[in-house]
Amino acid sequence: MNRRKEINEVFTPRKSDVNTEMYVQRPAHEKSLSRALKRDSHTLVFGESGNGKSWLYKKVLDAGGINYVVANCANASRIGSITQEICKAIISPGTVNKLGFSEEKAAEINAYFAKGGLKHTGNYEIEDDEPLLRAFKIFNEADSSKKIVVLDNLESIFSSTSLMSELADIVILLDDSRYSECNINILIVGIPNGVLQYFSQTKNVESVANRILEIQKVDGLNSGQVMEIIKKGFTQLQIPITGNTLIALSDHVHDITLGIAQRVHEYCEALAYEIEEDNWIYDKSLLNKADHQWLMQGLRQCYQVVEGNLNSRATAVARRNQVIFCLGKITAHQFESSDIDALIRKEFPTTVPATNMGLGSILTDLSSGDTPLIVKNDNANTYSVKDPRYLMCIKIMLYKDPSAEQVVKKKFSR
């Protein structure tokens, strides 16, 4: 029998490199990104944090045999320069300021730069080039194929006018013949979904927005993909689970994690440790323990925010708690007061009064204060949950007592 893997080898929520044995195919996104990268334009990949954007682009780039380097916008924000961060990503430390050298070809660009493959064997003069062009020429010398500079974590610079302006200039500059001959495109990756709109409001409206192709938003995993992660992981951990038991577990994990890939791995990791303590046999009674462990490990602050917004004292109806419970039932990104009204009438029919339920006042309260649960869009008179992690907590913390039609806060076993 094969060795049972360690749990942290299987479920890897914070692993930056692609975990090939656990990667779940995302055909639509992979096809869209692959086709975009073949075009002579730059590409934008966006989606909520933890949805697997990094694994997606690395999988597609590796599968396509495309040479790439990753520049981190968080570091660009720290040092105040996107150009400098790109140069650091392309060129080994200590190399960028050399005045004359030539490169010895290497089979793989990432190893070529990262592992010190640069050989000073000649006198390739580039002292007259500015730093970005200098770096691009070095990147291009490895081979003549298209190469990609990934700008990851765009959200780190999105609020910086100067750095976003620098990014716009770089995008436009890459059409200049001196730069375009290096055959390098940019892949922008991050959370913000208004990037093209942002550029459309700058002085470089057509010059920038028309050069960037936005692929579809990287959303959470669907229930089938969550099931695939659980099945792959449990197989490697030699945990027997099949049929309806697997389906029920997958539904639970998908529901409380919202299908966010990182959260799915986190939850499965917590559950796997509970199963290990139970002699590697899965039982649904372990879910309560796993819920608690997962909540306390990564969502403690969010738990406190949700708890602080619940009714501070017991009341006969506890309408505020009903509203918060119903937030966990909302599937759309934005909702109206009427959506909550409909859910309360469905979930708690005997508590609905003949007069107004006061939902407007409750929603206003929940969108106010230092730690609001929801955000109000005044222009459209709609609301949205401020942080998806609040939804995760609501789904774990609260349940409905059907006999009394009341919302109950779950008491964890430990």
C-alpha cells in the first residue's frame, strides 16, 4: 500500500506553487486565459481573494510552455516603483547594474534567472538603455518566443494614483518598437473588477483600456469541483468515503466556504485532522468539530463581528437575528430589503406580523457603526455583505430551530 501522505501535503491553502495532484480543472477559465495570452495584447485576471487566480495562471502558463516571471505589486507599493519591481523579478540581484555582458542560453527562463545561470562571457553593451528596457532585453535574450511579466496582487497599488499611472505608462510603452521587439506582454492579476473602468477615466483612456483584454471573473468553485477536491484529498489520505456520504460532505463544504478555493482547502485540512484523531474514519459528527476549528483558526475576527451584530438580549421574535440568518441564504452579490422580507416569510412564517417588520431600520443598523456587516449602495438602494467571510461565519454559527421558528447560535462541543 502507498504511503499515507501528510495532511499538509494534501490540503495546501497557502501554497503559492500549483499543487498538481490537487488542482481542479477549470476549463472555461483555462481556455479563455490561454487564448488571451496568444494575442498581441495584455491580459487582466480578476476575482475575489482565495479563488485560485494564481494557481490558474501558473497552470495555464506552464501548460503552454510560456516563459514568465512574477512581479509582486505589494512589493512595488513598498518600494514605490513598478519598474523597479519588474526589474528585480527578471534579473538576479547584482546583475541589473552591470554595464557589459552577454547571456549564455538556458533551457528554462525561471531557472535561468533564479538559480544564477547568468554567465558573464562577453561584452553585450546595454549601458545606454533605461532600466526597464535593459531588463526586457535580458529577458528576451533567453529565447525569441513570447514571454509574460505577471503583475500579481494589483489591489496593493489600486488606490495609488502614481503607481496606477506608472502601470498605464508601461502598458502604452510596450507598443514602442524598442520594447515591442522584446516580445513581452503583461498579465495583470488581482481583486479589483473595475480596472478597465479606472483606466477609462484617465487621460490615456483608449491607449490603455484597448490594450488590455479582461477574461471572465474567477469565481468560487462549483459543488462538483469542491467534491473533486475532497475526493482527491481523501484518496491520498486513505480516508474511505463514497456515495451519498461524499455528496453530503461536499454540499456542506461548498455551502459554508462559498466555494472559495483557499477556504475549501482550509476547511478540508481542519476536517482531516479531526478524522486523523478518530482513527482515520470519517463520520459526519466530526463536522461540528471541524466547523469550530476552521472558524477559530481563520475567521475568529469575523466571528466576533457577526456575534456583535446579533441581538444583545433574548426577545420573543429576535427579528435582527432572523435578518442575519437570512443573509446567509442570499445567493446574489447584491440584495434589496424585499429579498430579506421574502426569506423571513419563508423561513419564519408564524412570526410575520400584519404590520411592517421594520427591516429597513435593521438593515440600516447592520450597515452602520465601526464594524458593519453589510454595505448600502445608495444609488441603487441595494445592499451587499461587506466581507464574504461574514457569510461563512453566519452559515456556521447560526441555525434555525424549526419547532420554535427561532434563530439559535450554535454551541460548539469544544
